[in-house]
Amino acid sequence: MARATAAKAALGDRVFVLGHHYQRDEVIQFADVTGDSFKLAREAAARPDAEFIVFCGVHFMAESADILTTESQRVILPDLAAGCSMADMAVLGQVERCWDTLTDLGIADDVVPVTYMNSSADIKGFVGRNRGVVCTSSNAKRALTWAFEQGEKVLFLPDQHLGRNTAVLEMGLSLDDCVLYDPHKPQGGLTAEQLRAAKVILWRGHCSVHGRFTLDSVNDVRERVPGVNVLVHPECKHEVVTAADYVGSTEYIIKTIDAAPAGSAWAVGTELNLVRRIANAHPDKQIMFLDKTVCYCSTMNRIDLPHLVWALEELVAGRVPNQIVVDAATAADARVGLEQMLALP
Ligand code: 13P
Ligand code: SF4
């Protein structure tokens, strides 16, 4: 801990440390700003004076920060193995094949691609090239509303749950308006009629952490704790979100519990580091994990204090470790989708 403090002090304003809410306590204590992925993207874009952005989060977040910062700024991910299994579920070749299918069916011109922030820079570049938008869990409704003003259909990448939950629970579409496109099957495993009739084409991706909460988790906690408020992240399955009382991004989850009355009980369906931190911050409220069998996000957890100390000390020594660089052409396309997101009303 003393080494991290000393290295940060030696770097002064040259370094800015961003920490996602799912990071460990030992890391988050050194973050200059904490936030959900939307807030962190805005913070990265708003720090043109910091020579180094140390991103305590996962790879796709650091890529977005590199795209949104100036050319001279360097973005550092303290452990390059901090990826995201959901982001890995959509690769560019698969998405291009899907688009070719939609083109062959004569419907690509009606489709606006929307990608969740949790996707690679390649996918964001695809979306930017095809007049689409990036979204996060805190602005998915606004992004879909914008997309439906531009075209008749949406291709939503890569999280089927955020796409379905937003379309059905926030936009008033029906489950029948949505189809699930499986990139491992010819034509996504769908008929031409299904693709033509769909309003939302959901990519078959999911979060391995949030996907483990079930309807039983909700029913069990309601039985054990009468009057409990169930608060979940929109990456959870549709039946879980439908049965919950509140749904929103990590930032929303924190603010909702901050504003809750003392004595209230909350079962929270999101990553464990965040739920533990919220529970510690609110000893006057009863905060519990929605399902005890669900664990940390293993890739978020790869960023630990030794990795952060190493990255900061390398910078002090004049070396730039683990820099995340998105190539200029991809970055230019991806910036279109990201800036469209930042400009959403
Ligand atoms: P938030 O955008 O709510 O922070 O969630 C993103 C996420 O899942 C990080 O993995
Ligand atoms: Fe990816 Fe899920 Fe981990 Fe978020 S919590 S980084 S979506 S695997």
C-alpha cells in the first residue's frame, strides 16, 4: 500500500487512475474516480492533461479510453489478462457474416447496429462504420430509442439480456419482436421470415457472472427476508429482471441504496466486490448478495494491488507498461459510435 501511495505521489498529475465498481477494495482505494462504464468513458475523455490513464477495469474499457483520449495520452491496463468473456462472444468476422446475411436478405439497410460497451474496439468500429451507436447499461434505452429513429430494426451486440430487457421492459416491445441470433449456426439459426419480422436481433452473448442469478434466487430471498427489495443489473436474465423491484447499472445500484431508508433490506444481483463494498458502507441497512453461489468476476479480479503497484512503479521508472493501443483506422470508426453515445439526449 505504501508503495502505491509513493508511486502515485511521484507521478502527481501526470497519472489519473480510473476504477470500475467491480474492482477489489485494495485497488479501488487508489482510484481518482470510480464509476460504471459510462461514467468512466466520460471521465477518460475529460482528462486531456493526464499523460497516463491507468485503467483498473477490463480490456474493452481500456480500449474505449484509448479511443476517447488524445493521441499523446497513454492508457495502461495493469494486467493484460483482464478481459471480458461477454466481449469475447462477438468477434468481427462473425458480425460481418451476420451483416452479409442481412444484406443478402435485403434488410441490412433497415437495421441499425447497437453494441454494448462490453465489446471489442473492432465491434465498436463495425458499429461506427454502419451508422450505429455504442451503449452502456445506463443509457441502453436512450440508445435504442435513437436507433429506432434511424431505422426499423436493431442488431444488438453482444449481450442478449441487456438487449432483451431494454427492448421489452423499457421500450414496450414484446418478446416476439426479438429473435436470438446464434453466430455458430448458419443464418444465426433463424429463418429468413424470422429475421424479416424481427424488430430486435439479439446476439447470443451473455455475462457469465450475471447469467448465474436465477428466478429461484429471487424467490428464495423473498421467502427468507420478507419485504426485501430486489435490485439487479440488466445483464441478468429476463425472468430475473422481470421479478426484481429495481434494475440498473452499477452506478444506479449504488445511488439507489445510498438513498434508501435505514433499516431497509436489499438483495443485490451484481458482482460480489461491489455488493460487499455497498454492505460495508451501509451498516444501518440490510444488504445481501442475491445468490451466495455467484462469485467475483474473475477477469475484473485480475487487477490486484501488486499489478497496480507494478504499473505505477514502471511509469515512475520512465517505462510504459501494458499500454492499450487501438489502431488508428479502427479507433476512427469506433469513435463515431462512442461519440454518438456521448451525444445521446
Ligand atoms: P456497468 O456499466 O453497470 O458498470 O456494468 C458494466 C459491466 O458489466 C462491467 O463488466
Ligand atoms: Fe464481463 Fe460480466 Fe465480468 Fe462485466 S461482470 S467484465 S460483463 S464477465
